[in-house]
Amino acid sequence: MGDVSRRRFLQYSGASALAAMTTNLTMQDVARAASASPLPLGTPILVVVTLYGGNDGLNTVVPYADPIYSSSRPGISLSDAQVIPLARGLALNSSMTGFKSLWDQNRLAIVLGASYPQPNHSHFTSMAIWQTASPNKQISSGWIGRWLDGQPRDPMRAIGMGSVLTPLLAGEHRVASMLPLGGLVVPTGTLATQTQQLAMVSPTDSVLAADASASIGDFYQVAATVQPVLKSQAPNAPNALAQQLDVVANLIAANVPTRVWSVTLGGFDTHADELRAQSQLVGSVSDAVTNFLTKMDATARARDVVVLVYSEFGRRVQANASLGTDHGTSGPVFIAGHRVAGGFYGEQPSLSQLVSGDLAVTSDFRDVYASMLQDVLGTDATQIMPGWTTKLNLITP
Amino acid sequence: MRAVHDRLVISRLVHRFSFGPKPGQYEYLVREGVTTARNRLLRTPAHDAGLASVVDPGLVDLGPFPPSKSTARAIFQQALSQQFSAMTLWWLDRMVLADYPLIERMTWFWHGHWATSISKVVYPLPMKVQNETMRLYGLGSFAGLARAMVVDGALIYWLDGQLNVAQAPNENLGREFMELFTLGVGNYSEDDVKAVAAAFTGYRVTTSNGLVTFQPSVHDYSPLAILGATAPFVAPSLSDYVVSLDANAAFVAQRLWFRFVSTTTSVPTTLVKGFANRDVRSLVEAIARHPAMKDPRHAQAKSPVEWFVSACRALQITPSNLPSTVTVANYLSLMGQVPFAPPSVGGWPYDEAWLTAASFQYRLAFATYLVKNGDLSPVVNASNDVNRSLANWLGVAKWSPRTTQAFSEAQGDPARLALLALCAPEYVVNA
């Protein structure tokens, strides 16, 4: 069903159909009812995991074999017993057993030393650069948002978990929908028809008033699609990221027509007492992503899903006096999934040849994005990142 | 035509320099005209009966954490969360009840500017001390505010300043001081960050009350080269110096412009020039008088707290008197904005970020709760021109035909009309 016919479907079915969908459905019914236009099997899906605060790459993918690593970080370097060796003198933080299993299955790619030329040490500037994919010019649209701009208008096309819009998901003309984590409460009866009236376009609207109005329409459209799925499964996961990925897994399994999902986790700004906190955080990322992919394995979507994990920067090589690290530059990016060609990409930045005390940049994150756009979303990456013509080949056809 | 412009300008003044009208206020201000309305809204008289009615939560210093797993610890945790709830409701009550809310509006602005979160500070008392500092200096000299903030216990602790010692500096506070609080990105180098971190060494915080002490033995007394000056600096002298730079006037003026007028345009240079003396009140008044206030392009979305407070003012609700204050905290949290808990030192998001499908769901549910507990007499007693009555009640310049159509479907149902009006795009977004 195309975009226009779906809108008609909503228009004619109205609130009573919303209510009807919530009763006694099997998973198969849900899959059918969940979407007026289910995503065809075999359509690639991208799940973007944003880690806020600047994850310490050196305590995530650890250059444990280099003596400079432990000598630079008294009190916060991981011992040989606290790492899981991979190859090339690099190891994972021992909390990341899930990622190790993905690595062993050749389903985890690690892009080393990823950032952009002249990395910025500000959380906000650097995160804006990663989310807009624009290091040289300050722009307001996110890279997924610009991809959305080239897609037919459909509030299901890209979805972020939470209530506040992530800049990544805002395009020039389109924005992704945000999905509340606590489940959906959908109005019925006259309240439904009257609030849907508020979603009608008005020529007198400012850009923002039109956005406010559109968000109401998006809510009803998204609700019609996802409510049965969310209702049928209560969230049962150990942490914020796992909860978000749980909902995503259920919705993907129900064939909702969503190509890009965005989930987030904060708390990585470890200026003080970082050793235990950071290990726990990367451990929870590893667990959540691995469990998510394991869930996908039980569906027909296993080969469709690719997960991308990044943070706005790594941290300084040298520890500070507070058993933490200050803002740094490059760090590892993870890409996981069945179609991912596992292994290292790029070079681990040297610990002896630092650039003003920071790691050199050995990979450009835009090469990763180009691969996601081209090989997962099937879009010409130069349309989204003008002038960027290179990419990594880390997705197998 | 003047009347149409007046409605727009006064709607902006009353929603951006105040927290929305109390019942009858907008109609009255429109009748008086823009100049009188502006003068009224910019006043901050020493005595404000609304503010005077809000009782200070009287937070006491809870002292150090008792040992974990002890009964004392459990009681202590309870006291912490009671204090947090009392402090949050105290501030929300102030915003709602103020007769002259500009000073609360400024405190709210500065809270987003020097964004500090209870999530790390943990103790409410230092957050309250910081809040009072921002209120005290909120319309005064920015130099005075900055000088007070660099020795503010909550801010220092939030940005690891208490760990920042000459022997091994922690850059967190120094970097954010220049990037987010005084100069903006691009107006300093990485070397400046290191030098400012050195100037900020030696300040220690008592976490339970925010008391800051200076410890000379861990302060870096060496001459520091910072943005063109070389001298030994301590935090207040460093702050004075940085604030004296031209880039500071442009940066702070832009931040105010961003939150009061437009997130998409630059502050006019005349306003920056006028801010040479760093007097915040004159700058705020100049912004309120600026012709841009009637430029139709400058719509702004209300943040969740701004929306909630303005709804309470319209519905004559005192937040702390609501039957379930936990419900208030939950909805604000779901909508993504809890006072004293900004998501990061960068402060709150703006505009489109608040206008998502998810936020509509929570806004509608929250509005339903507020309407149930509010005074609907302005809607019950609406004139025959219901659209006009609702617009005047909420300080909306004009409803769109889409929204008046929704109102007509809810005719004769005051609660429903109020609910639709509070969730209408023209109310959620200040035109």
C-alpha cells in the first residue's frame, strides 16, 4: 500500500479500528495488522546506537600489548586479566563478552581510530559533526534526516526511541518519529477525532506550528502500526539501552515498515573514577546489542539488520588526576550483523605518536556512513554527504 | 492591522518574558497596548505578592552519606528525594504564582545556560544555592553572575572542578566555561582550555551544602597565558578577564536572542554593542523592544516546563497543591524536561526537538490531568465568541481555521475545549 492509500486507510478506519486491533491477536495477526504496508523480507534495516558523552575508546578496544597504554593511565588501565584479546595486540574490555562472541562469528566489524580531520573537543560540536556528517560546515540536518528527505513522507520510515528528537533524525523537510518508551495510550472516540482535527494542515501555520500539527498526525499513524506490538509485550530488560532495543526487536519482528531505528545511551563522559563505570557501560552496550541480534536470529529478519555504534569522541590517552580522562579525539566504531564482514578496519592510532597529546585520526567516520547509506539503505551516499566519494566495504551483498 | 500586530507582540512578550497570562491578563494587556504591556511585563518590583506566597522549602544540610545498606542510609535517601521534590515544586510554584515573573523567567534561562544537573550533584541544597545565585544576578551584571558561578559549588562539582589540581588539571570546567558559558566555540584555543583549567585549580566543594573553599597548596600560581593576557589567575579574576572580552558580549547576547526571539537568526549588532556594559536588564529590555518581536518568522516552541507552567497559570493551579505531585514529576520526565536535571551541560533542546509524536501523547495526557484539576471558569463563562475567549484566556494571538474547527466539534464541553486549546499547535508553539 502506498503512502496515499495508507492515509486513506487511516482516514476510513478511524479510532474504532485502532481499538479493534488491540484485542487478542496472535503474533501473525500483529504482523499483518501492524502495518498497512509491511516491510518486505530482505529489506535492509539500520539500527544506530549513539553513545553520549565521549566513550573512552582505549578502554573499549584496548591496546593492552603496548606498555605505553598502562604507563599513561595509572589506576585506570585495564590489566591483562581485564581484557579479552582479539588480534593485532588489541583486546576488548572484559565486560564485552557479547561482542567477543560476535567477533568470533565474524559478525563484528571494528573501525579503528575513527573521527574527522582536526577533531573538536566539545561534546556538542563533535556530536553535531557526527550527527550531521558535516565536519567543515555547520548545518542543522542530520545524515539520517537528509536520507529521509529523499524518501516518501511516512512517519514510520525512521523511528527514534524516546520523546525528544535526536538531531540525527531531523532532515530539511522531514523528521523521524519518536516513539515513547512507556508504551502508547491512544485516544478514542470524539477525543480521537477532535485531536486528529488538530493535525490538519493549515495555510496559516508557521514552520513550527506545522511541525506541532504534523506530530499529532504522526502519533496516530505510528500508534496504529505499533500499538498492538507494544501492547502485547511488556518491556523486560536490564537497562535503558536494552529496553529500547527490546522494543525495536519486537517491532522489526512485526514487520513494521521502518528502515532506520535510533537508540541512545548516555553517561560516557568519564572525567572521574572511570574504570568501573566505563566498563559497566560498554558491557551493557555489548550485552544489549548482542541480545538484540540473537533475538533477530529467531526471525526471518536476521540477515536484514545492521547495527552501528558510535560516540562523539574518544578520550585523552593520559589519565587526569581524578582517575578519569578528559575529552580526546578518535575512537572505535562498531558495526554488527550477519551481513557484516567482521574484523578490523583501518589502523589503531599509535600511542607514541600523539597529536597534541591525543590519538591521531586513522579512519574517517564518513567512510562508515557511506557504507551504511550505500550498502544498507541503498542510497547514493554523495546525495547525503556531498563530495564524499569513498567508503568502507564492510557489508557483504 | 495594528490590533493584529499588537496581539502577536503581546502574546510573545507574555509567553517569553513571563510564563503566559493568568486569566484575563492577556485581554487586559492587549487593551492597554504594546508599550504598556511591555513595561508591565518587564517590571520586577521588590514586592511581588504571588512570589511572597510561596514558602521556601528550607533545605537543611543533610551531611555525608551514612554507610550503605544501613537503615540510616535508607532514611537519608528518602530525605534527599523529599528535598528534591520540595525544591522542584517550590520553583514551579514561583513560576506559576509570580505576578511579575520576569525574574523567574531569567532564572529559568540561566539554569539552561549554566546547565547543572542534580543527577551528579545529588544533594538538592547546592542546587538551590545555585538557583538563588542565578535569581540574585539574573537581571544584573553578567560579570557579577559569572564571578559568582565560577565559585558555585554545584557547578564546580558537576564539572569536576573539585578534582582539578595544579599537579594534574581536569579540563572539564575550564572548557565548558569558555565554550558554553562565556565565549562560544571558536573563540579560544586548546591551549587556552589548558590554561583556564590551571586558573580554576584549587577549589574544593563540600558536596552536601555546596560550600566552596580555596586550597592554595593545589592551586597553580604560575603566570598563565590566556587569550592574550599573561598573569597568575584565580577563578574570579579569570572570569572577570574573560567576560571583559568582546566575544563575551556577542556570545551572551546571542544566547538570550536564541531563547527569547529566534533560534535561527543572529542577534543584531546594535544589541551586542548595547551590551558593552554587560548589564543584562538593559539587554533584555532592548530585546523586548526590538522590531524583531513582530517579525512573523520568529515563532518558538514552548519547552515542556514552559508549557506546563503556562497551563497552570491559565488554570489557576498551584503545582504543589495538585493531588499527585509525583504525577507532575513523571509527566515532566516523560516529556524530557525536569527542572534541575538538564540532559547535559549544553542545556535544554529547543523548537522541533519538543514537537514529536511521543511528546504529543504525553502532552495530551498531562493536559487531561491538569484540566481535571484546574479552574475552567474562563472557558465555562466564555462569550458567544468561544474562539476569541479561548485565545484571550491562553494569550494566543489567533487560532488557525483547523483549530477553530476542532473547537466547534467540542462545543458545550468546557473541559474538552480547554484540553484541545492547551494541545493546539498555536498554544504549543508561540507564534
